[in-house]
Amino acid sequence: MDSGKIMNCFMKPKSVAIIGLTRKTGPGSFNLLENMRDYGYRGKIYPVNPQAKEILGVRAYKGVEDIGAPVDLAVISTPRHHVPAILEDCAAAGIRAAIVIPQGFADADAEGKALQKKMTSIAVERGIRVLGPNTLGVVNAYSGFTSSFMPIKREKVPVGVICQSGIFFYGSSLFSWKMGKGIDIGNGCDVDFADALEYMGNDNDIKVILLHVEGTQNGKALFDVARKVARKKPIIALKTAKSESGAKAAATHSGAMIGDHAVFTAALEQCGAMVARNGEEALDLTKSFLMLPPMKGRNMAVITFTGAGAIMFIDAIESQGLHVANLSASTIKRIKDLSPVWMPIGNPLDIWPAAMKHGLERVYTTALEGALKDRNVDGVLCIAVAPEIPAMAFADATGLIRTTARRFPEKPVVAWLYGPKQHDRVQALETDGCVVGFPTVERAGRALKALYDYRRFRLQTGGSVSRYRVKAGKGRSRVRRALKNRRLLTMEDPWFLLEDYGISTVPHRFAGTREEATAAASGIGYPVALKISAPIISHKSDIGGVRLNIKGPAELKKAYSEMLKQARGQFPKSIIDGVLVQRMVEGGREVILGAKRDSQFGPVVIFGLGGIYTEILRDTAYGVAPLTRMDARRMLGRIKAAPMIEGVRGEKGLDKNFLVESMLRLSQLMVDIPEIREIDLNPVIVFENGGVAVDVKIILG
């Protein structure tokens, strides 16, 4: 059975066996049969409880083998030690999907972890898909099915929620969001995020997907599926367990593999998901993508009653990379004709004096129509009052904003309504589903930026993911030979490996004797650097194993002798192969390029500016390999110091094509040679044209 049909067994089953169904009924009983009926499920239900003959008028069975009819889905709610045997019974009865509700598995003790491992084995060996354990299962307002033992309001909203906690099933009351379909992964022993996301991505009922992730056992599968789904519909991703304490709590909560949060977040962004910083932002983005059109550019118009509020919004959008639009002359004239002669008109459009003169309805409608018709405007923020006292009711622009925006659906309109009745007026504003209200201008700015970013992602990504291939040479066999012989790479090996993959390196030669070093330096040209070549010595500069800016043969010979003497004094048993002679590089800017194997996503490429920017500011960008050219270009813009790549204060910019090419080749190297655990090119010196790797370190594993 294909994955789509299996997921339909979970989301819209024609028949369900409820194993371990309580005989209690009424409020507080958490009776799933009762919940399913109240929610609207009309399929066949088979209660399984050996202590009952019937529950709520429905015949009960001692075991699933006694049902004697086809069953699409089993919902299991029994003590944990019974679950593996019940799964075996379900598989024997031909049931191909099961939801395991109870906690106490990988989220608990050693026995629980062993039980979950057994469940996973049964799923693989017997061909039964398992959702959970530690889950509320699924909700589907469109088919009228829920497996939740807690009551949930049925609302057909085209939002699909994929989560790792049942709290998101009650988002309507806790976070004010709504959902039409939901899948709670729980511990994810079998059905995982990739399965759920693929289903939601192909579901025509769903327009926006909200993804809550603590961690996952298979990040690469999630990455691959998310990359496809994000091209079709927006994914709002909320990654929790960011802190060390949060990660520990998540491990006990869901038994998830948490991993490196920075890599996880970067992987989601690389897929095209809009990553929310917290629950409030997840709500903002979900509502915005559900109710608003894409934003085609960065230019915003502001219509306001208050100059201070408009300035706050300008600060907010400028920090997001959005801009204040230059309004056309015709738009300016529309408002200037209604304003007092002393009132300067621009963007922001401060319409309060005009409204006092001609009335709110005429002025606000004129201003909003003008902004939405203006070709220089990509989106509009409306700042207005949410009044409480009747005397200020005339200033309520909610209805005017809503009805005008509805007539111009091609541009996003958002609002900040300030005042004591903010919540009530925002609800009224959002009635038609064409305007979104925000409690702060900062949250409005972040939501608008996400609308712009997602549209740009879809335009840039286009068709299928292209792979950047480069032919591996002797480097791969060299790495494998080193592992086979249980030794470290020699100093020459990493450099040959870079050359195999076409990664530019500083001119260099290897020398086994002082005479060879002198000849090498003459061939390369002074000034040069000397670096000790000894597999056991990893931090060469710490023991005096690096000498820089050597200007002539006499200086080289002296440096060579001193360096080897010092190294042999500290590492008397170390095998010293000789030295690496490199030409000194002048000018340019240092960057770091590297890669590592992440526990969840596999090979990950790392980029950042060198020096203090890497060590102190920790300003780095990550990309899951294999990178596309677009992935590499995005990484250049991800770091905080990105303007330095373009060039600042008269400095020339760096060669971005060289950086992209180097990242692509490094990405492919990591894909081709799984024996490499980490590789570090630090620094790489980059110029206006081209660049060279000056140092390289490889860790095998």
C-alpha cells in the first residue's frame, strides 16, 4: 500500500477499532467513542474491551481478532507493556495503521525505550504503520474524524498542523490559531514528520502547513520532503528545544533526537520553510499566509492617525529589509487635496487632519485606495484606533479598511489598531479573511517580510533540485587507505584532496629536508610560510610549528631547524614527515569554509567570515549537502557580516562566484566521501577576483 493510502487510513478511516476503550461516559471520562461521535465521525467503530459487552450502545469485542470485518485503523490506549502484543494482533488481523496514545516509551525509562524499539521492529517486519506513541493522533475536520480523547472544536480551516505535542491540537483556545487537519507525531517510532508533511503537501484541502518540531530521528527525510512541499504551499516552522535545558526537556517529552539547533533551523530555511521564533510569530505567519496575497516587492505604504506610530513601523520594516515606498504624484495629490494647506503629505500618509475636515470614511477610503492602486506600493500598513468610549466611535476605521482591502486582493493589507479594544476590533477586522491585524508594528513587519521572502523563494527555486557534480580522483582512495591502515592523513593528503575537487589552494610544495624546503621556496617565490608536517600534531601554531613571512634562504634554513627541534622536543615519538612550504598571501579577506556530518541531516557545509567574526561573533551560515547553486548564494547572505562581502567604505567586494563554486565543490566532496567527519578550510583568502585556501584540516571518522 502506498504512503498516500496509508495516511488516508489515519486521516479518514472507514472503520476504526478502539482498543482499551473506557466504559466510563460523560464529561471528564475522556471516552474516545463519545468524542468521535460528537466530532462527526460516521464510520464503523469497533470498541475492544474484554471487560465490556457494549459501550454506548455499540457492541464491544474481547480482541481485534474477534471483529471479523475489515478495519482501517486501530487506536490503542492500553498500559504500555501490552502495546507490542496488540500491534502483532492488529497486523495478524490485516490492520495496516495504528495510533498508540499512551506515554511511557522513549520519553521515559529504559524499559519504555525497549518497548518503543520493539514497536518499530513490528512496524517494519509486519507491515503495519504506527503513529506515536505519546500522541493524540490525528484530527480531520473535513472527514469528521478525530482520535483525540480530548474534545476538539470542528472547524474546516485550510491549515494543516504537524506537531510533536497535543497542545497544538488545542491551539484555538491557547494560541488563537485554527486548524482543519492535524497530525501529532508524538515520539515518532514509525510515522514521522516526512510522512505527515508529504501527506499535507499533497492534500488539496490544505493551503498552509504549521510544523512544530522538537527533534526527529530522520532529519534528512524531513529536509527532502520539505524542499518539495515548500514549492507548492507555505510551511510555517516552529523549532523548539533551542536551549540546552529545553533540549533535555524535549528528550524526556518526546524521546526525540534534538541535534544542533542552528543546523536544524538553517536546514528548515534552506527548504523554504518560514521559521518562526516563537508561538506568537507562528500564529502571525500562519494567519498571514492563509489570509493575505504574496508581497511582490519590498515597498510599503503607511496610512496613519499618528506620526509616532508610523515612525515605529518604519523602524520595524527597515530592520527587516523592507522599505518605505515612494508614492506616485497622483497618490500624493489625492490626499493633499483633502488636507489643510499647511499639512505636508508623503509616506507615511498622516490623514488625521484631513479626516477631521472631511470625515473619516471619505479620507481613509481615498488614502487606502490610492495606496493600493499605486504601482510603487507592494503592501500597506493601516494604523488606526481601537476605541473604547462611545465618543471616539467615529474614529473606528475597521470596516473601512476591511471593505476597501477586499476590493484590491492582489496586495497585502495589514493593520495595527491601538487602544483598549484592540483584540475586539482585530477580530472584526479579520472577519472577511482579507486583512490581518497585529498587536505590534514589529510583528506586522516580520509577517510582511515572510510574505516577501516566500514569494522570492518560489521564484528563485523553480523546478527540480539540481545537483552539482565533480569527479573525484585519487583523494577518495587516499582517505580510504588511511582508514584501512588505521592512521591519520599525512599533511599532503588533504591538499591533494582539495586539488582533486578543484578547490583553489595557495601555491605550495612539500619538503622532507631543509634542502628540499629551500628549493621549494625558491620555486614558489619568497616570502613564504613554513608549516610542520606531522599527523599527530593538530594545533601546529601552539607548538611553534608555523613560521610566517620568511623572506630568504638563510632565514628559511634557520626557521626550519628551530621548528623541527622544537617539535621533536615536545613530541619525541612523533613521526615528522617534513614541512609544507607555502607562498605568503597579501591582501584579501579571510573566510572560513568547512563541513561536518550532522547527526540528523548528514553532511552540512559551513561558511563565515574569518578572524573575530567566526571566533567571537559566531557568525556562520549552514547548508545541508548536496548544495544547489542557489543554496550557496543564500548562505552568503545569511551571515550578519554579509555587507562585507559586497564591500564597505570604499573596499572592493569579494568574488562571490569563487565562494559559491568553492562551497559547491566542498559539498560534493562530503557527499562523495562519507569517511570524512569534518573538514576545515580556515582561512580561505578571498579577493575581488578569486581566492585560495591557506590551511586545511580533515578529521576522519
